[in-house]
Amino acid sequence: MEPTQVYSVSDFQAVLNQIMETAFSGVVVEGEVSSFKINQGKFVFFDLKDDQASVGCFMMKFALRFPLEDGMKVRVRAIPKLTNWGKFSLTVQAVVPVGEGSLKKSFELLKKKLTAEGLFAPEKKRPLPENIVKIGVISSTQAAGYADFCKILNERWGGLELQVAHCQVQGMVAADQIMKALSYFNERSEVQAIAILRGGGSADDLAVFNDEALVRAVAASKIPVITGIGHEIDESLCDLAADVVASTPSNAAQMLSRDRKEIVVAIRSDINRINNLLNAKIDELIVDTRDVLRVGRDIVVKITTIESEIAAQKHVLAQLNPDNVLERGYALIRGEAKVGNVVEITTYKQDIKAKVTEAKERK
Amino acid sequence: MTTKKKNVSEKIAELKAGTDWFYSDDFVLDEASQKYRDLMNLAKEIERDLVEMKNEIKIIDEDFSK
């Protein structure tokens, strides 16, 4: 049989790699990690295996966004490759832990590492600005969590501008998309807060929010970030890195907005309080006026009493006036009543001088 | 001179300042009646604004999957 084409070894390897890359570009393979190692601080090697087979994997350390250990179950997105030495391997583009045990292990390892770096330090947290008008939203516009967020926000408040970055919020490509959206908002600096939203899901669904690069991007955001991811019980590393954590997308909407109904109640209450205050002030004034009138009346009574007392005193004084006594026919005699002396006699009508001709003691 | 139309947050702040006046040392009964009427009108305006205002949602054109 005549061969249709003869390849050199390297050409054959190159063609094979091209075919595999075309046929399995971004193939996703799931298995257990074994023989995990990092060479020279930048080249990552491990085997991916199941009960019956094993395949070698290679990746660059910068692409490793979840801590790995032997025994962890992971999912890798990779390009199959035949090396120059004829060894088949997967060149891994992305790897994520799968299954509750692996996710939990990876979560704890990364949490410990980033906590030690101070990425989650409370003093780094910024409050959401007051009176927010522009909000950047990162979510899938098809997600129920996003719909809940918009519904609650529209019910509570208006006049807001939402700039929505539509992204996948689960799966192996989600972290990169969310990071791009974060960069988009930070580069433009138009919004006052960024909300990262995703409704509830399984631990695998929410694993993207424990991606190291994404967690670092959240912590580094210039614009305050609020997360509303999963349900109340879910906690992600993005939550720990965010400035403000809402328990759900709906809760995020509550934290980002005021409630117009509450404001109406508060306004009415304020107006009522002012009304009551005014009435109280007017009542106070009436009481004050009455007090003034009562004091006035008391003063009049006192003046009248004093006037009466003065009149009585005047009457007594009038009784004691010598003129009044003289008027009744008495006379006032000055000088010594001695025979031969001249005495002065004052009557009501006259002043008289008289010589004493006789003076004797009365019996 | 141009007069900028106040948004609802500014109106709420104005209402609060007006309310505070009634509890301050500046309170004068002679002025209170007119100020109270002004605040009543402002409160009605705010309630109307709160009912009418809507949020604007813009989906960004950028494709973040690329």
C-alpha cells in the first residue's frame, strides 16, 4: 500500500497537535489530582486520574486560581498535547475544584492565605456612599437573582442609574468575565458602587466566587463593592473581600436604596410633630398671656388695697391735725400761764395775745 | 443666574433643615405659620416625586466574554 503522505516525526507531532487542538479546543476533563508539584515557582505539574486512567497535566502557576492538593477532585479546561518526547498531556488553561470536599478544602486554603495577606482586614472596608445615584451591576441579566435585585430596587426607590455588565456568573469562564467587568467600571469611575450579584446555587455553581484572581480584583477595586451572592448561608471569598456583604441579591438592593414608603411615613411624621409643636407653643403662649393678665389683676388689687390703707391713714392723720381741733372750738395757748404774763392764744380764726390776771389749779 | 431643579434628595434635605428650624433657637412664632405652610407644600411635592421617579437600567454594550 502506497502511503498518501509521509511525515517527519516533528511534522506528525505538529499535525496531531493541530488536530487535537481543533477537535478538543477547551475540552473539560474531570478527575482527581495526584503528584501535584510546582517547579521553579511557575510551572505546575499534576496527574489527573480516575479509577482506570491517568493523564499528565501542565499549567503555568499564574493560571492556577484555586489552591490544589493531591486527592482533590477538579475540573480542568485544557488543550490536549503531544510533547516533543511523545508524552501525551493536557495543557491546562483553567482548573476549578468540584465536589463539596474539594471546594471546602480549596476555600479554606485560600482563605488562610489571603487572610494572612490582610486582604479581608476590617479596616480596609469602605461604607457605601450616601445618596447613591449610579450603580454598576455585575450579573447575568437572565439570572433570577438579577431580576429579584431589580424588582426590589424599583419598589423601594427611583431616580437611580444602573449600568449593567452582563456576565456569566458560574462556570469556568465566569471569573474572567466578572474581572473584566470590574475593570470596566473602575477604569471609567462613573458609578459610585459596584454590586456583584448571583442568586442561590450549588457549591459548584458558586465556586467562581472563590477564584483567587477574582477575589483579589474585588479587594483592589477603587469603587466600593457590595456582593449579593447565593443565599443567607453561603459565604464566598468575594464576600470576605468586598466592602459590604449582602446576604442575597434582594438584600443588596435593600442596602443600596432607601425605601420611598418609609420616607413618606417619616415626612408625614415630621409634619405632624411640627404641627403638635406649634400647637404646644401656642398653648404655652396662651398660658403665658393668662399669667400676665392674672399678675395684672393682682397688681390692681394690691394697688386698691394700698390706696384704701392710705385713705385710712389720711383719715387718722386728719383727725390729728390741730386745725381740725381748733375748728371744733378749742384754742392753743403758748407761754407760761402766770399772773402778769402775756400768753399767745391761737383759735381757729384768730391769734390773740392776753395778759394772765388769775391762774389757779383746777380741782 | 440659572436655577437648578432640585432632585428629591435635595428636597428631603431642605425639608429636614426646615424641620430643624422649629426646634432651634431661631424659632419665631410670627414666622412659624408661613414656614409650616411652605414645609407642607414641600412634603407634598416630595411625596409626588417619590411616586413618579423611576430607575434607569442600561445594559452595557461591551462583551465581557471576549
